[in-house]
Amino acid sequence: NIDEAKALSFLNHPSTVIFACVDDDKAVGYCMGYRLPRMDLGSDILQIYHLFVNPSYRNRGIARTLMNRMLDYAKSEKLYYVLLITGTSFTPARKLYESLGGYCHPEFKEVYYWYINGEPHP
């Protein structure tokens, strides 16, 4: 469970970048990422961590709009690059990312995890 204080702390953290789509005071989609400092590149990078649209609101361009907002943020902040990790079976998402100019890096395809506190969250 996430209490209000924890949520506010997360949302107010300087590395958190989040855009949301709201319909009648109900969040129906969001795109969340983390701004990460890189001393070797001369500017920060942005890792998009999660893009979600409520299933009943899909196929309306919401995911595209949210991704464009995130990419516009990266451009306005002069970030070096944007990174997003997705599953190979998420074909519609991959098509969206590619249509927005993203590409699957030819060299860096493996993702490794270390679950410090035990097993992955279900």
C-alpha cells in the first residue's frame, strides 16, 4: 500500500518525471520516468519506467500523447538521450516507440535484475 505521504514524497522528488491524462478527475493514463545524472555525457538522461493507459481508454492516442510529452520534456531540458526498456512480446508498444523515432539498440539488449529484498513483486 502507498500512503499519501509516500506518494507525495515520490511525486515531489527532483528525479521523478510524470505526465498524466485525466478524464473527469480520474487518471486514465500516465507516463513516468526518472531523470538520471551522467557525468560522462555532459547532460542527464531520462529513463521512461512505465507507460500505462486504462484499457477502456486505449486506441485514442493517449499513449502517443504521453510519450510525446515525455520526449518534449527531454528536448526542452537538453537531455542526452531517453531510454525505455520493454518486452519483446509487446508488439503494439514497440510499434508506438518506433513510430516516435525510438529504435531497438543493436548492442545493448540484455537486462539484468538484482532483487535485493527478495523475490520480484507480483
